[in-house]
Amino acid sequence: MSGQIFGLTSEQIEERYQQIIEFADIGEYVLQPVKTYSSGMFMRLAFAVIAHVDADILVIDEALAVGDAYFVQKCMRYLRRFKESGGTLLFVSHDSSAVTALCDRAIWLHDGHVRVDAGPKQVTQAYLADMYHSVQGDRLDGVSQSARIKSERGGREDFVDARRDLVLASNLRNDLEVMAFDSHAEAFGKGGALITSVRFLNEDGNPLQWMVGGELVSLLVDVDILRPICNVIVGFLLKNKQGQSLFGDNTYLTYAGESLVCEAGEKLTAEFEFRMPILPAGEYAVSVAVSDGSQASHIIHQWIHEALIISSHASQVSTGLMGIPMKRIQLIRHSDNSGDT
């Protein structure tokens, strides 16, 4: 019946029936009445049907919110292929990651009115800021969320070039240029704490302007506490040009079980040490934040969307959103069954 509503003939439905059933992957439940289905099973079957309709325009309204991770990824692959084949997708969702991954243009609707009509990254950032403002408010004891302070660095620092000789000799070298911290980058928050500096350091403690991926680095985030905070949390996210989060972390689990109380006037530095991944060519942004609370419930005092910009000029990554350092890659040829290799 659903297929007929979408314009498929009885012959087309019969021809595509097995493919629809395999896409839905709900097993023997396909033989049960639809009224007995869970919301996830219902969505699986509904999406499986529309995936096999020859549509020019596809409207998806929160349909991926109830599926399991495996099925959602299957749907995302289908939607990308649909777009690549020339289809028009109207995707309605509160999932900002899905919006940035799928859409070329985004419209934020609020109370029936258009709030922002722009690129997905710009719209989702504005939506995120508004979501926090609606819960937390814009100000804290007269401190504006847009307050800024100047960098305390006394002058230009001597950056260390961390590019490796082996990578530089390759046509696929992964050159990652790190721009200086932008204290005027777009930000929001209650203003009880301000981030004054964000920088990468190498193993010797020298600031990095270039990286290649695979080396051990430290990301340092300096914070000024302007109002008393009961349990300070500092975190970061690395996002690609489309606004998709690649990886990140925060200090909460390090101090889980104890409250990290800070008084006004204190200065903190959060340090995250990790091996830099290998990034495909393109632009990336490091977002940083300082909050008060727990992992599940917290008040954001400042969130800077693009505190650092990383530009990957070339890369050996051929697939995926990023590459990871490999300790060893090798092929072992077995010549026969005697054990000789």
C-alpha cells in the first residue's frame, strides 16, 4: 500500500519486494501486522520503501531519529547516493551533525519563522548557541557573553616546524598548517570564564605552526576565571569544513568524583596530549569550551567555535574522514604449506 501511494505499480512493487525487505532487515516481523511494530521497525520499513521509489524529490522528517546506528548509517549512504545521482533532498532534523553531513543549505525555523537561512555550518552554530542561551541565559552578573580579553603573549613566538624529512620527501606529504589563536572568533556563553589562548606544542614544549600527523602533540587551553565556578570543565572538538565533529575530549573524567572548585581571579591551563591524526586536504577548526558542572549537565561559560584553524595542504589519506598513525603496515608472503615464507 505504501509503495502504491508513492506511485509504484503492482508489477514494480513485486519486482522490488525482496530488495525492500532486505533493506528493512526486520526479519520475520515483516509478516506481522504493522500496528504491532515498534517505532524503529516502522521507520525501517517505511524508509526501505522510499529507498526503492524512483523519486526526484525526497522529504525526510526526523526519520533517522529512532533507528539503530547500523541502520542509520545505511540510510545515510543511500541519501548521499540519492544526492549524487541528482535527487533533491529536503531533510528536517534537530541532528546538527546529520544536517552538516548531508545538506548544502540549511534553514533554521523557530515558531514558524525563518531565523537563519545560510550554509549548514553557520546555521547549526547559531542554533547551538541559541539552544544554550535559552537554557542558561545570556549574561552572568553583568558579564557579557561577548566579552573578550587580549592575548597575553608578549610578542611573536618562534614556531617550530615539525614536518618530518620522510614525509617531506613524499608527493603525499601531510602538511598541516596551524593558524594563530583568534581571540575574536565567534563565541557564546555565560561569561564566568574566558579562554585567553589556545595552542599546539611539540614534545619539547615549543609552539607548533606546522604538523604532519602522527607526532605526539599537546593542545593547551588557557582560561581566566572571572566568577566562582564549582566544577570547571575544559574541552575541545576538532571539526572539518562541513562542521562534522571528528574527535575531541574534556577534563571531566580526569577529575571525576571530585569537584574542581575555582575562585574568581584564578588562571588555569588544560593540556590534552595525543598523537595528531592524519587529515585529508581541507580546512579544519578546533572548537574549545569552558563549563561548570558535569558531563551530562553543565553551564557553558564560553564556547569558541573556531579558536584555531588547521589547513591541510596535502595528505596521504585516501578514504575516511581522517587517518590514524600506523605503528606497522606490512605484507607477509607465504610461499607454500611447508612453513617457508
